[in-house]
Amino acid sequence: MTTAISGPNLTPLPADAGRPAAARPARIDPFEQLLNLNLETPASPTGTGATDWLGLSGLGSDSNSAGGMSQMLTYTLLRVLERLIDDQAAGAAGGAPSAPRGWPVTGPISQDAHAGHQAVDIAVPVGTPVAATMDGQVTYAGWNAEGYGNLVIVENGPYRTYFAHLDSIPVKAGQAVRAGDVIGLSGNTGNSTGPHLHYEVRLNGQAVAPGLPA
């Protein structure tokens, strides 16, 4: 007997679930950003009328020490800027990784989580789009000989989500995805008794019941 997906612990995916995996924005290069700024002073402290980057040429007692001091301060400033950019990016991403939420497909549960099956099997027709349930990186995308069949694993911090018995896989290992991105089409591969999606969540390597508090 199958039961439909319902209950307070089963949060639906966002309204834009099912969109194709979007390319992630390129990482900001702090070196390029800083060097493109106009940070020259109107004139050199030596009175020659020449300008220098950040006006640092007058910080040393001679030309050699001035050049060394300028390079050191420039390098330090670049490192600080890079750290600020990284911290800003981490804040925009929401800080610590959040737990997977919602369901990758909509359909009746053909097998719920229990002691011998820490996962949920959702009966859906072959070719049903399967959505990621959290932001993360694809760490595995291909055939698994241990019964999963075509398998995709998405990882984010301590969480790993498994999507098994897929018919086809449109993503590649190393690809970044967001919650709602299509990471596969459901199928009937591996040790499967019928078309369905095997959805599994692991926290620090231990399987936990999807949709329930860890």
C-alpha cells in the first residue's frame, strides 16, 4: 500500500523548483578590483610631479626601501580585500549550511524510512524531473554498482543527499547546484523493483530519515 506525501515535516520545494541548473557567478578577483581603482595621488612627495600607486614612494629613506615598503603594503591591502570579499560571499550564502528541505519529486511513497531503509522511495514515472533539495556541489554523478543504479550525490557541509535509480543524469561531478535545480530524471535502474526515486539524506556520513529532524 502506498501513502501520499503529506504531513507537517514535508515542506514543499520553492515555486521555481524544476528550473535547469544555472551557472554560478564567477568569483570576484580582488586583485583586479583593487588595481582597477584610481588610487594615485596628485603628485609625488619628492616634488618631481610624478605620481605613484597609493603615494607610497615616499615612505622609505631611499628608492629601494620605498619600493619594498610599497610592495609590502600593497600585498597586505590585497590580502585584506580578498578576506573581506570571501566573508561577504559567505554571508550572502547564508553562513552555515542548512539542512535539505522539501522533496525532489511529487508522488506517492512506495517505501518509507525504517530501520533497514533509511531513505524514502517515491513512485513516479520514468523521466520525472528530480530537483535538488539544497544548495551544494555535485560530488558524484554516474553509475553505482552497489544497487543505486544511476546516482547523483549533492553535498553541502555535513549533509549529503542521494538521488538513485535515475534514468539519466544532466549534471556532472564538481558542478554547483541550487535547491530546485534539476539534477536528474527518475528511472528504474540498479536494484529497483519498479519506476521510483530513492531519496536519501546523510548527516556526517550517517543516514537520517528525510523530512524528519536530524
